Amino acid sequence: MKKVKLNINTKLENYPIIIGSKLINNLNSYFIKNSIIFNQCLLVIDKNVPNQLISKITKSLNKKKIYQFKFEASEKNKNIHHISKVLQILLSKNFSRQDCLITIGGGITGDVGGFAASLYKRGLNFVNIPTTLLSQVDSSIGGKTGINTKEGKNLLGSFYQPKMVISDIDFLKSLPKREIICGYGEILKHSLILNKEFFEYLKTNFTKILNLKSPFIEKAIYESCKIKKSVVQKDEKEKGIRKILNFGHTFAHAFEATLGYSKKLNHGEAVILGIVAALKFSLNKKLITSKDYNKILKHIIDARLPANIKNYFSKKDLNKILKFMSIDKKNISQKINLILLKKIGSTVINNEYNKLEINKFLRKELIY
């Protein structure tokens, strides 16, 4: 599959997502083609990104004044302290609004850099170079930025669209298998909420996708981005249909927070566990048929994705999980708002359930 381009058109910004390999060797040409002209730029970099790939990026940004801020991109470091550090560099080097902040890393790096860019002088040019499969198929699209607080995940943030997204699949070769599985969780989620045909494609080709075989990995990224693009363009600020992208996430965010954002469970794994929990809850509520439920669960097991919450939690974690679910930002009342599935490719949004009902469901999951 050759280099492909998707255009995202929102009220706030129109920007391209470019997907392919060896894209970072020609960054300057993409900037010029998309009229992103600047004198200086700040690279906000996840320390895990290999140095030789960073060197390719700096080399391709010739004649630009380049500054770098490297940090350990973890949920614990996705906080106001690191936002302040980024802003301090921009202030001390007197960046103008025409200058550029470029994030190079996964979703956490994009969230931190994008949020800082939205705050600096009320909006600095922002370019996202996602380096993980999870960020290439999900967090780099749609303009959500945010940081965590002790009260919960992503409770401070803004909607701020990038000027361009460069998804170079060569970054994926440097990732551990666990990271590829995380990204696959979001790809699976996109197929379940809107595209049954894509789900069937994943069922047939998941081994090739997980092994980063071309053209299967590029097609999976492209189709996943296309689904998210269609949703984001209809609902940029998450007032309606965009909520479907949170399928599995109310459970997932609570799972992450309960474990204190530890390395025991990363975001993508939490999303897969959240999808399984939301699926089971959908079945309990007689929204989804046993046939569809079993088909999805079989695929999750065949692909060796994390499927059992008992491997991570016990009954003693129940109150903590419920506490974090009850402060989820999608809630608009004392009840917990869940996105559920009625069939492969179709969701139900704005379903509210009381804590007692969810307590009963989770208790059963954690005991049996």
C-alpha cells in the first residue's frame, strides 16, 4: 500500500493525516505543501522513541531553529507539571504563534504537547507525529488534548486540532508486541461501533496486522482513521454521536485509575478489558445477541488480547472502580453513562445506570 492521505474537515481546522513509510525523511516538503511555515519549532518527544528516528526528523527540518523537550511519557507524567515545563521553553525562546510545536510519541505525548500548544498565546501551530499504533489509529485524530489529576483521567484539557498528522509506520517496528496489541484494541473498537465489514477483515487478517505485515497494517490504520474521521467531522465537541468512540472507555478509565496508572495495565489493554466488560453488560441488558457476543469474544481470545478482568482486579477493588466510573466526564447525572453495543457496527448511546446495578454486574465478574 502506497502513502495515503485522509483529510479531516472540522469547524476549527482542516488538516491532513498522511499514512505510509519513510515519511519522516521528507518532513519539510509536507510542511511546505500544507503551508505550515515557521522559523523555530519545539519537539516534544517521548524518551522511548529511538534516537536514530529523532535524528532523521531533525535532519529533515533543515534550516529551522530546533529545541527539544524529552520526557518519560507515562500516565503519571501526563500532568500540569510537564505542561508548565513545555510552556516555559516556549516563553523563554519567545515563540510566536506562527512557530510550531511538534509532538513525537504516543497518545500521552500528543495530549501533553497539544494541550500546551492550545494554551500558549491562545494557540500555537501544532503538528502531531504519532509513533505508536494506538496513537496512529486513535488519539492523533480529533483534537482531544488533556492531562490527568489525582481526581481522575483527562479532567483538564481542550479541543485543539493539529495542522497536520504524520503517521509513519516505520516507528511501529521499534515497539514491543504489548504496544501493538494496545493499538489493535482501538482498531477493533472502531470496527465494532461502525463497520461490520471491517470487523470481518480483522477476523481474517489479525495475525498479519499484529505482525505489521504490509499492506495489512496500513489498511487497518487507514480504515480505523476513516471511521474516526467520519465521527469527528459530525461531532467535533462530543455533544452527540462522538460519544460512541467511548465504547468500553468508561470501564477502561476506571480500571486504569484504580491501579494508579501503573505499568501493570496500560491504556490500550484497559480499553480491551473495557470493551469486554461493555460487551458483557450489553448482553446482560439483552441489547446484543449471544451470536454477535460470542463472535466478538472469540476474536478477542483468538488474537490473545487481554480478556479477563480477574487477572488484574479482585473484589476489594470494586468500590474504587465504581468511584472512578461515577466521576467519568460523560456522566450528566448521579447515574453512570455507558456506551453499549446492540450489534456489530451499531451502538446505543446515553444509557444511564445506577451504581447498584453496575456494582452487581462487576461483583459477579470478579467472583465467578
